[in-house]
Amino acid sequence: QLKLKTPYQLWDGLFQMPSSGRLSSRYGPRVINNRSRWHRGIDIAAPSGSTVVAPNSGKVLLAQHYPVQGGTLLMDHGQGLISIFLHLKSFQVQTGDRVVKGDPVATIGLGGYSTGSHVHWGFYVHGSWVDPQAILGRLF
């Protein structure tokens, strides 16, 4: 569970999609191999190497590769709002970097346990999962 509450706001205005690819998997329940699982974000399919941008301004908490998640990027938007991106190919940012909404931060890949080239975007509000599509076009 991602519970972090930076005391100040880093985001600016409305949140945007991090990629212009096709929505390939929605947030919420799904069944895989007869097992019910909760998908904690959305998947955006696009060709490997496609750009991922910051959905809003923030600070990079982590930019690292892992065996299961592949390239993983965590971004603090301040006041308990955090984005997580998985299955990335490469990074244009490092841990500790400040980013502005729309800045290129990574490229889409097939990293980790993945069935196709995409980016997984998860969104957390005070440690609870939230559908990233629900925050688009909203001011907090």
C-alpha cells in the first residue's frame, strides 16, 4: 500500500492521460485462470518505445527495473496523490527529479510479467487505489 502524504501540492490543474495509446484493460475486477483479481489501474497499449508523459507535475520517487513489474516509476503529486507506472522499457527521469505535467518520463515496453507492449497506470489517493480514469478532468 502506497501511503505517502507530502504536505504540499505538486500537481497543477487537471490530470491527463500518460500515453496516447489504446486502453487495453480497465480498472477493477477481472478473472485470470479462473481466479478473480482486482486490476489496480488501467493498461494503455502502444508500440514498444512509445512515450509516457507525466499526467501532472510531481517528484519522481522511484525509477527502477524489477523482474515482475519491469520498469517501474513512482511519482508523488503531493498531498497523498501518487501515480505508478509499470512495464516500462526505459526512463527519461531519475529518482528525485521534479517533472512538469506533459514532460516525457519513460517509454512503453514489455518489461516484467506482461502479455504485450503497454504501460500500467495505477493511481493512489492516501494509500487507496483509485481508477485513474476517474481523476481525469478533475481538480482535487
